[in-house]
Amino acid sequence: MSNLKFYINSKSETAARTEIETRGFKLIVDEPAELGGTNKAPNPVEYILAGYAGCINVVAHLTAKELNIDVKDLQIDIEGDLNPARLFGTSYTERAGYKNINVILKTKNKIDEVLKTKWLQEIENRCPVNDNLRNPTPIQFSLN
């Protein structure tokens, strides 16, 4: 299979609000009021967690089918801790991004420990968003 290319187009509406288009869909990114936004949409780091959950969902179902695991009630909860000091320029000792991310998958299905371990390993190994969060990805900025 050849590489897939994804893209977005973004337009700043205010200092805290952005409208984004991708494949005919419109997304709004906003900040909570305490961070200068209007709290009318998720912020960028919440979208990262949302995208991660969506990717895990797809890969979890794909791999569950391959492993003959019947999953009908999958729930994915994700939380991340972020220190905003670098974002606001008050300290540069820690990263700007998430310090850690915790992923909790829940299902009522009874899955033996060996199969559960195999399934989780497959999800972690094959989820593209997981790969991007765990590994450096070359990024190039330009301004025209």
C-alpha cells in the first residue's frame, strides 16, 4: 500500500480560536476562558487526546477481530498532564507538551491475561497516533 497523505487548512479567527477544514469537515479549536478563549470548542491538546482515542478505537477493533476478541462495549479514557510554564514563557526547564499520558481501555468482556497483553501490545504497536506521540517526527516550519 502506498503512503497516505492527510492535510488541514487553518484560519485564525482570534488569538485563541481557529477554524480548520479537512476533507470537507470544519473543526473549531478554542481555549477555555481562563486561557483567553471563549470555551466553545476543545483546545489543541484536548484534540490530541481525542485523536489518540479515535485512533486507538480503530486499531483496537481491527486487532480484536484478528485475535478473535468480541468487543462491543469498548470505552477509552485518556488523561494527560501538561505544565503550561513553557507555553507562557515563564520557564523553559520542562517540555511544552504532555509530561505523561495515561490510556485506560475498558470492556465488560472477560479476556484472559495472555490475550489481553497481546491485544494491548498490538494496539500500541500499530496505532499511528501512538507512534507519533512516542517518537520524534520531522517537522519543518516555513513562513511566506
